Amino acid sequence: MIHFSKQSRAARTAVALSAFVFATVLVFVATAMAGEKKTADGGKAMIKCGTDIGDSPIVTLADVNKAPDKYMEKPVLFEGTVQEVCQKKGCWMEIVAGDGKQSIRVTFKDYGFFVPKDAHGMIARTEGTFHTKVWSKEDADHLEGEGAQLVRNADGTATELGFIATGVELKQPKEAETPPAKSKNE
């Protein structure tokens, strides 16, 4: 049987501790980069948040606004440009449709994921369900304070057609499609 001196035992402990710290840092960095793909030149190709996008039917905001009941609580896909993002956590985003006239606020299922706060101007492909919600005056004030654009009812509340996303894919638009970089939250 081999006996190690106290000094060698301390050296082994130091090596084990260093390995543990290195592994912890490696896990942290890998987690921080999860869901983000890079192109060959190091640029971001796509950012994925939430669950993977499936094969739900594709709809437009114009179709949903014409017949909202037809689409309520049914999984669908839609795409648009990120117009606003919650600047506190990235816990919601406002997406404007291709026509630039219609937009919708997107939240994330069970508050389970967030989007980058600098996603303004990115193309968003989302999967989830449409819903309507009546916000109290206080909640509507809070949301508007974060940059949300709501239409108020006469009593100060706001009825909102919204979207609860289970998955989001974000990508940079082609250069010719890049919208002006303006945001109330910047």
C-alpha cells in the first residue's frame, strides 16, 4: 500500500478543485451560447429560443384579425419583424407583419424563456397560440412603461390580441430588408 504525504494530498486537492472550476466555467459558457448558431465567418445565423419550431399551419396577422376566433388556442406559425422588445428581461416582443401596418405582442409560454433585448429589427418566426386578454389599467400602464403599444378601452383597461409562443427563431434580415434602427426603448 502506498501512503501519500500531506503535501501531495493537498496538491491533488488543488488539481481537483481547478478541474471543477474549469468544468463549471465551461458549462456556464456552453449554456450561455445554447441555441445560437454561428456562420463560418463567426456571424450569428439564427437564435433559437424555447422549443423547436414544428409543422403547425402558417397564418398571417391579417387573416387572424379578420377572423380571430378561427385561430384562438390552436397552434400556428407566423413571421414578422421585431419592432419592440422588453428592455428589462426580453420577456415579450412586438412583431410587425410584412405589411408594416399590423403588429402583435408576443409573450413566452409559462415565462419559460426570453429573447435577446437587442432583437429589434430581426426577423422572427414564432410558433404558439393566439389569445385575447383584458389588462387592468395598472397592468396596461406597466406594459406601456416597458414600451408595449396598447389600444385602451374607455375605462383605461386594454383588450389585447396576443400570441403565446412556445418556440421562436430569430435571424438578421437581408441587408436590403433591414428596417430603420429606432426603438422607444433604446
